[in-house]
Amino acid sequence: MEPIDWLSRLLVMMPVSGRAEHRCFFGAPWRLENPPSDAGEVPYHIVLAGSAVLDGVEGAPSRRLKAGDILLLTHGPAHILHDGGGQEPSPNRQRFGPILTIDENDGDGERLDMLCGRFIFSPAHERLVHDYLPARLVVSAAEHSAGTARPGARAQLASLVGLMRSESAEENLGGRAMLAALSTAMFTLTLRLASEDVEAPSGLLALAGHPRLAPALTAIFNEPAKPWTLPELSSLCSMSRATFIRQFQQSLGRSATDLLTDVRMTVAANELGSSSTPTGAVAEAVGYQSEAAFQRTFKQHMGVTPAQYRRQAAASNLHRRGGDVQPPSPAEP
């Protein structure tokens, strides 16, 4: 593989597409109840003006979101957004436009302008999303707070959100496609900014923000098939083995071996789902000399054998195209 940064490699392994779906114009009192997301979906909310209180997220405390805040809920839980005043909310109503659904009410209190949508990825990649990204991620695209990020990161995100705001307010030719493309770019910029914040959140973002551990992160994503040992990874980071193990675990919440295995299984799943390469060759391509060991690890991570996964992926691809299912390769049991 050609060496690239870890986030670019992650998004090559785990392609994400974005959709902007609702523009909310509410006056207090208001309340928006969101059901759980489907597998392979991450809801997002962008507060363009006003403020909102987030509640009901897996026992987490309430969080007030201000103008410029972008919220991602990577586990896709049911959640509630409201004005925070505690009064009986004014009923919401919807009208459907060619680009977005508009949600409104008749409240005459503080005004909220919020853009809502979702990021979509393959359910096979849920482990990387759920286990390695924060369950609740909030970043601010407000330009006045740019001092907490490296030059350009927050300003770039603020500019992108500004484009999304203007595109969602007008019925431009290609507006839906434009909003989808901007949403997809926002996922990358949001993760970039979160990893650069002074207090990076947990998981991969915290690991990426640790300057001494970043070389190991990059190495694992760029060369997952290499038979990495802990002494080799710690040497890349100029640390002792014990210090590396401790700091990696503290930053990521998981070991380097866990991350390496998950990256390998993701690469393997992608190959199994998109080619007829024999399982033994896929195993070797992701660093396993023993096909039996690969089969065991794959089933532990994906819940099915490589052959079953390949058949499921073929059926899913065929359903999207509309055709007849092809039989599995004779090499597969």
C-alpha cells in the first residue's frame, strides 16, 4: 500500500456517504424525538443558529449545543433534542421540498435553525465505528474558537457548514447531490478537527492526537499485513515496550493488537465482499499464514465464516443491482 495518513486510510477501508435530510426551524418551546438509527447509520445535527439541549443518550448527561456545534452519535441511539425550557412543546409539522424536509412549529420563543442528516456505511464496518470513535462527538465549527485547533481546520469546517446552509436554503440545480457531497466531506473534517482539539476525545481521535503514538497508528493502518510485534511498534514511537503498551491502552481504550486485528478483519471483509480471491489468499494478504487461524478470528469478529460473509455480500450486491445470485466459488466450502 502507498503510505497515507491514518484517517485517509480508514475512509478508504470504510467508505462513508452523507445525506442531509431535515432543516428545522423551531421557536421555543420545541422538542424533537429521534428514533434509533438503522445498522450502518450515524445521525448528525448541526446547530446553525440558536441552541439545543441533547438528552436521552445511553445514560450520558445532558449537553447544550450552541450555534456552530456539530453533533455525531456514532452508536445511532434514540435521542431527544429540545429547547431546555421545560414547557409543553409546540407541535411540529413538516413540509417536503425537493432537497430537504422542513420541520417547523409555531413557538415564538428563542429561534433554532438546525440541519440534520446521517452518515451511511456498511454494517460490516460497525465495529470500527462503534469501538474506536466516541459514542457522542461534538465539535464546534464556530470561527471565533479557531484558536484551539491548528490553523485552518476549524475555518475549513465553518466554511463547509456555510455552504451546506446556503445549499439547503435554495432549490439549486443539483442541490441534493451537492448537499450529499458536502455532508460526506463534513464527516472527514469533523474527525480531523476532533483529533486536533486540545482535549481530543477517546479512541482513534485521542490516539491520533498523541504525537508520540501517532507513528504506530499510521503503521498499523498502512501495513496491516506486516507481522508487527510490540517491540517493533514501540520502537517506532521511541518508547519502551512497557510504556508503549500502557500509553496506547490509555489513549485508545484498547491494545495495539486489538486495533491491528480489527483493521485486518476490515480489509479482509472488503476483499471477500468484492472479489473471488480464495480465502487462503485473503488470509495471507492480511498477515495470516494459517488459514484456519484466520477463519477463527474472522468468525469471532464478524459472526460468520469468510465463506458465509462472501455469500451474504454477493446476495446484497445483487439485490442492489437487481439480478440472479451467482453460486459461490468452488474453492469456498
